Amino acid sequence: MKKDTVDQILSNPKYQELVSKRSKFAWTLSIVILVVYYAFVLVIAFEPALLGAKIGDGVISVGIPVGMGIIVLSFILTGIYVKRANGEFEVLTQDIKNSLK
């Protein structure tokens, strides 16, 4: 890519908007999953009986569905990011590409 094209992209207000929105959104989702994951680990470390409590008369403890919920939450957050990336972020990217022509 030519230097003038790169400079044109970097100076484009839509590019600045794209970078800002995408970074803020990605960091927000990352912080959410990290807080949930580390809270889970801290509960395991400091209150193992809480997640080790049995559910009913079976052998499954509370920690199993909570851990599965964290995995499902990861997939949901990934889906939310992909939906926004394919929508709003893609529109901004196309606007930037069209401004180069």
C-alpha cells in the first residue's frame, strides 16, 4: 500500500471513529469475561464449599453449571462482537474504502 493511501486512511474521521468504537467495545467485552472468569477462580480458591455444594441428591455440584455458564457466556460475547463487527464496523470499513476511490 502506498504511503499516501495510508496517510489518507489514517486521517479519515471514519477510520478514527472505527478504531475508537472497535477498541472500546472489544475492551468492554474482554473486561466482562475476565471479571467473570477471575471471580469464578477466586470463589474456587477462597470458598470452595460454595461451588462444591451438591445439587439435589445427585453427584453434580454447583460449580459444574456455573463453569458451563461461563463457557456459554464466552460464546455469547463472541457472537455479540461478531454481530457488531459484521454490522456497524463493516459499514464504517466500507465507507473508508469507498472514500479512497
